[in-house]
Amino acid sequence: MRFGQQHDHLANMRIGFLGAGSIVEAMLGGMLQKTLLAPEQIMVTNRSDFKRLNELASRYGVQAVRDKHQLAANSDILILAVKPKDAQESCQCLNGHIRPEQLVISVIAGVSTDCIQNWLGADCPVIRTMPNTSSAVGHSVTGIARGRFANQSHLETALQLFAAIGSVYTVSEEEMDIITGLSGSGPAYIYYLAEAMERAGAEAGLKPEVARQLTVQTLLGAAQMLIQTNEEPAVLRRKVTSPGGTTQAGLEVLESCAFQQAVSSAVLRAVERARELGAQYL
């Protein structure tokens, strides 16, 4: 599809990213791959890592900007993608430089839209989102919640932006911390599992590259089974588990290690941490 055929209303918009970390690169890769935007529509800046900015400019053809005020002045949509600990300082730096009609989209974990508006010093529309790094391959899952000055049109713009990099779900802002702990941090839990499976396959005698291929395809196949059969995970698990067989033997070890409880606790702790980050600014 040629650029502009499906996204005409974005054709003349300029998008500025404040932040240049892994999630920004993932979003850049996904959005450009889907031809949602042309590279010349996108500007990126960060605190002071100009080498990183130049890397992104070279890799994706976007514009590296060293001045945050210039970024804000030339952006129709401003995407805040800084670390939570830097959120207040970064937003306050832009106080007085945000236009009331300017759409601000946050991908900052744990920080409310009200906090962002207060720091920016503007009654501008703010949309809070939480994508994950699978956006780089078009398979992110993004929770989206709008602030009090954001209308349906602003929400639709955000939905379209993030739909280009995966699935999108509109939720209440109160649910955003849960999204952060579950799907925002979730890929790391899967990679952690994959590390263990690969290592075990190699320890048992497989070549490391074979253990990796088998692990990846096993995870991919299991995910497709969940999607295509629409059956509950517990049902699919029981179908794989023959009494007295190899799978049961393995599951008994996982149960003895409280595997499910560990995963649940990890998600809940990440949710709690997102809330802790937000509570610092109340």
C-alpha cells in the first residue's frame, strides 16, 4: 500500500518523539514498516544522547532534533516516551511551549494524564498508552486511555497510530497500570521462559541453534492454538498432558516450584510498581 492511501488525515501531520529508547525504536520500525507515516514527518529528541539520535536518524530516515522546544513547536502530535523518573522534569521543560490543540500521547508507565497536563501547564488533550516492544514486528498489544481534555477524535487518532503496530484496546485510565504489568512487561516474562527452555534443550544434548528453533516454534504454535481454537489455556494444557507421561512429569516439577504463582506474582508486582511510580506524583 502506498503512503497516504489509507491515512490521508495523517498525511500532513508532524509527530515528535520525546525520548529515543527501545520502545521508541520499536514504534518507529512498526509505523514506518506499515507506511502509516513518512520518515520526514517524524522528529526525535532525547536529553543529551546525540549519538543515539543520529543512529535513529540514519537507520530510519527521521529527523534528529536537539532542542525540545523546537520539537514541540513543530509537532502536531507529541509522543512522550521518557523514563518515569524523568517524566516530571521533561514535561516541565515544555511548560509554556504546548498549544491547547496539540495532541500529547504518553507511553510513560505509571504517570497519569492529569499529572502530565499539570506539568505541561496546558489544558491540551492527553492520551495515555502502554504498548510493548513487539511493536517492532507489528505485534504489539497497546492499552489506550484518554484524559479529560481528549475527545473521541483524539482517541481515534491514537488508536490508528498504534493499530499500525499491533492490537489496540481502549480501557479506563484506572486500568492502565494493570495493562503495564501484564502486557507492557509481559514480553520479558516470555523471553525469560524461552531462555530456560533453550538452555535446558542444550543441556540435554541439542545444538544450541536447534534448541532455539524448537523453543521459538513451540511458543509460536502454542500461541496460535490459543488464538485459533479459542479454548481456555487449562483445557489445552490438559489435552497435552497424558496421565503418567512426559508432560505430566514436567508439569509436576513446575507445580513443585510454584510456577503459576511465580508468574502471577510477577505480573501483580509489576502492576504494583506501576502504581508506585504514579503515586510519587499525587
